[in-house]
Amino acid sequence: MSNIPEQLFDAAWNGRLQDIADILNSGAEIPPREIGRALEAAAYNAQPDACDLLLKLGADPNTFHEPTGETVLHQVITKTTSAPERTRIVKSLIAHGADVNRATIPGVPTECFMRDIRTRGETPLHRAAAYGDFEMVSALIEAGADKTAKDINGDSPLTWGSWHLRPSEILALLLYGNIPGWHGSPNPNLTST
């Protein structure tokens, strides 16, 4: 690696904590945006210890990718793999003041997914509805994530969860408003006894 920001990005991506600490404590002038990029890398690659260290050393939990508006929360919630690590990162970001309701810029090609995927003005809860586990969705809602938020197509997190065939326990967390015929049963056409 030829320069310090690249070294920091690589250390964060790979979760090399000592390298991160050495770089950030070296006295080198590192722009805040580069520290934010390192946090994005660690989050996207599910490196919770690296995220915790970067946040402890002053990384902005609301760092975002300028072209898309995707925050670190959006970036960590992009896969179902490494779910416990991703949930831990989400909780850490929330604890450090991450905005749980920030939406992406609609219609921009995303770097978080492959090929033709474009952002839809979605919040972190939209993505968690599709990819997060129960604990992650719960943490976002408890932190004030808006279950009624709509993406550019008018779709809520509940819609995203439904599209992705999420378990009923997650869909139940995302319910909002009055649902005709709903009496607490997983099937709104049935009544509970």
C-alpha cells in the first residue's frame, strides 16, 4: 500500500485492529473522510471489532457514500451472511448516534450490491427487513426507525420483508397501522382464540 488512507482502509476491511490503532495513533494527518471510508469498509465486510475501534477513535457513525447517500448502517445491512457480526455493528453504530432514518438518494447505482441494483430512497430498516435478523430489526425499531417510511416506489420495510419471504416473527415487528381483519394471528383471515 502506497499511502496511509489505503493502508487504513485495508486494515479495516480485514479487521486488523493493531494496524488500525497504529495508523490512527501515528500522528499522521488523516482526513476524517478517510477514517469514515475505513469504517464503511469494516462495516461492509462484517468486522465488528474494527468498527468498534474506529468509532472509539472518532469515526463518524453517520459517514455516507456521497453518490448514493448510503450510510454505514445501509452498508452493513447488505447480506444475510455473518448475521451476528452485522447485528453487533448495527447496535454499535446506533449506540454512537447513527441516524436510523436516513434514506438513500433514489436511482443511483449502488456499490453495496452487484450489477444493476439502484438505490430506492430506502432507510436502514428497509434493508434490515430484507436481510437482517430479528435482533437487528428490533434494535433499529427500538432506536426509532420509522416502520412507515416509504421508498421511492411507496414501499415500506414490511413490503421489503414480504418480498424477501422473511419469517413471520420479523414481519410482525414491521407491522404498523390498522390492518382490516388482523387479530394477532399470522394469517389475517383467522382470528385468535
